[in-house]
Amino acid sequence: MAAIADTAALLASELVTNACRASAGRSNVIAMRLTCTDTDVVMEVWDANRTAPVRREPGDDAEGGRGLLLVDTLSARWAFYRPRSGGKVVWCSLPLAVPDGVAEEEAEPLPHRPASSGPAQPIEVFTDLLVLRRVADGLRALDWDLPPGEDARP
């Protein structure tokens, strides 16, 4: 964790600053969630504004507008999604350093249940963090193809 602390602090600062600016005049509340898995740190910042974040290419003399450019450059992935509760969540993933000589795990197919004709039955709790992270990433990706300002719900 110490190897990525400075980068994580910069990314968190950029996401929170953008959320504060996006929420100006709408809400005095923003929220941040940090999630650490075996392979990465995921930062999610919620603000009350549903407008999609826009990565800009500021001019050399511009004093601002580089926040998402930094997030894009320093993180492994970033995107946003719109939760049902309103607003939006901008998130990024920062990989933890993989020790030398350790091969990264191959991704396995996601488990699935066969279709059933009977009533739904309770399922067991699933705790494989790698699979859960892939599911969460897939759910967040559902809004990626929407034009700015659009929502997936009818």
C-alpha cells in the first residue's frame, strides 16, 4: 500500500474536488467509498449531479481542467455510473503492486445457475472477491454507452 499512497491521495483529491464542484448549489453532501481487494484499490465518489463527467484537454496556460486527465493517466480504469438514489458515482481503480515472480491469476468464467422452472430458492453466500469485483465492474459498465445526460431507466 505504501507504494501507491501518494498516487491514491492525488486520485482521491481529484475525484472529491470534482464532486464538490459538480454538487455546488445542489447539495452539501458528497460521499466517498474506498474498497481494497487483493489486487487493487477502488475509489468511488458520489455527488448529487447526474451530469456525466467530461475529460478535457486543457490548453497549456489553463489553470484547471486536468482532474479527469490525471485520473485517466494514473488509474488502471475509471468510469461513472448513476445509482437509483440519484446523482452519479465517479470511480477509479488503482492496481496494487504485484510482487516480482508472481503470475497474475487467469480469469475464470463467472458461475451461473441453470434456468429453473420452479420457484426461486435461496442461494449460498458467494465470497470470491475476484469474481465479485468482476461482477461489480460489469454492473458499473452498463451505463458506459449512454450519451451524457441519459439514463438507463425508462
